[in-house]
Amino acid sequence: MAILRPSYEELVARFESTLREMTGINQFGESSVAGAIARILAVEISHLYDLVEAIERQSNIATATGQALDRLGNLFGVYRKPAQPATSVGSSVGVVFTNRGAAVTVPAGTLVWSGKNPFRRYRTIQQIEVPAGESRSVHVVAEEASSVYHVAARELDTHSLDATTLTVTNPLPIANAQPVEDDESYRSRIMGSFLRRYFGSESYIRDALLELPGVQQVEIWSGSRGPGTVDILVVPSTIPPGADLVESVREVVRSSVVPGIDWRVRWPRVLAADVNIRLQWKQAPDRSVYGTIVDGVRSVIDTAPISTADSSAVISVSEIHYMVMSASPQILSADVLLLVDGERVTDMYTVPPLCVVRSRRVEVL
């Protein structure tokens, strides 16, 4: 609600009028006591109006900022996204430890940093075993949430373990640190939450399903089979979905869809991908990186989303090739043969609607 604020001159005139009526004083010049009192009161009341306007702004989602906006968002269960440190989590490969000696255990929390920039420190997020003569990949997280921790590919080259036969590197760059969510982005999410609170709306159903562990993506088509029908496509993170997830999805939909609507849960069709990789080496082949390459290829394929009306999901042979070449500086070249549903892919494969691609066989020769 807009606050009707009088001007300073209007306040002075009001106080002078009130003093005149209550005391009979008629002298309000610059040197008079009554005039000074009226002006002082006008200044103080103006300060109070400033405070009231500030409170009104900070009580309105459209204009609130900082902690005031946080309090409003918290009332509706919408919280500001905190700063996120740079991490390899979500990429096809983290840092790669290569062991030239006896088997080594790399504990969770092991420090990894850049020899040129020692302040750029990362920590491993889980424990791994690195057998003799082999390589293993593990994901890392930066010690602080700042873009100054971003590193280029192969910049991380030092670790905190007392193992001289163990080397480490990051095949891919790590540059995804995020600052604390700004007011405008947070405000937009709060206001969007009001729309999602309408029971039975597409946004309500989609958000309810995405909160289930194991659900990667949700697409909804209203009226797909005529008026009063809705089809809901759920893409699970693992294929096929577990029985518990199937039942949880059905329960959420059953409790969210408006009674009388004919709903149907659909799961994507799975297309199998086979990959054959033939390597040429600068020197003798280093078979210790084969496991890392296989894991990386599966990650690239198995995280591909489903195509929607707004965007097409693709699997790129070039991305797989880049990941393979990044596994070791001793790789001279790599030939990548990708087959999806039995057909060879030479450049990019566009995932058909209602389908997901998942890896079946990955061979490194």
C-alpha cells in the first residue's frame, strides 16, 4: 500500500497551524521559538516517514532486499541458495590419481592443489583405493566458494599424501563456483512459488515429483489423450527405476492430481549405447587409465537428459573424444565408435522424444 507522505513544507505549515490554534502564537519567523519548534517537529516526522517507508519496502516481496527478503522467503519455505564452491561433481571425471608403486588408499578429505597456485586447494569427497600400476578417479570440492579457485585442465598436480609414487591431475577444468543467490533471482523464485502452490497445477505436480530422490526430469502433457487427461513422463536417475521409486511416483501423482482427471505415469524408452575406443599412444600403452576412460564415457552417456518441446538432448562424439584425450597426456589419438540402438553416430545424436540413452558396452582397445 502506498504511503501518502506530506512534504517538509506541508508538515511545517501543519505544525504552525496547530500551534496557532492551541496557543494563539502568530510569530513563526526564522528567529522565533515557535517557528523553530515547528521546523524541528517537521524534520523528526520526516525521519519517521523515512522509517515507515523503509519498513513498507522491506515487507513487500517486490521491493524487499537482503535479510528482509530472506525472512519473507522462509515464510513460504523458499530459501536463498548459498554460495557453492567449485567442484568436479556432476562432470564425467574428477581428479585422477595414478599409482606407480604399491597399492595406496586415498582418504576422503585428501588435499589436492596447484603447484603454481598453492592457495587453490580442493578436497576429495570420498575414499578410494588405487591399486599398483593403475589409476582411479575421485571427485573434489574447493575449500571455499569463490571463482578464484577455478582451475584449468591439468592445473591440479599436487596432493597431501606421503606417497611419492602417487601422482594426481584433473583431466577437465573445474570452473563452476556460484556466489550467493542475488536478490532478483531469489525474489523471482519466491514469487514463482505462489503459482506452484495451486493444488493440481502442472508446476505443483512437477515440483512434488522432482523432490523425490532418484527423479532426474519430469515432463507433463495436459489433454494429451483428450479433455480431462494428463500424461506424466518421469525420467529416473537410474534405469530401470526401482520398485520403491515407481510406487513413490504413483503416490505423489495420486495425491496431487485433481480428482476426476484421468492421469497416466509414463517412463522413457531406453536406447542402448555401445562405445568402442581405439587408442594410439606416444609411448608404451598405459592401461591404468582404461578404467577412468570407461567411467568417463558412461558418465557422459548416462547423464544425457530427455528431449523436450523446448530443447533437444544430444550426445556428442566430440565430447566423448575430448574426455578420452584428457585421460592421459601420453594418448596420441583416439578413434571413437558410438552406436546408439544399433546405428552408428558420426557426429551428434539427437535423443528422440520420450527416450533416454544409457550405456551398455564400453570397450577400450
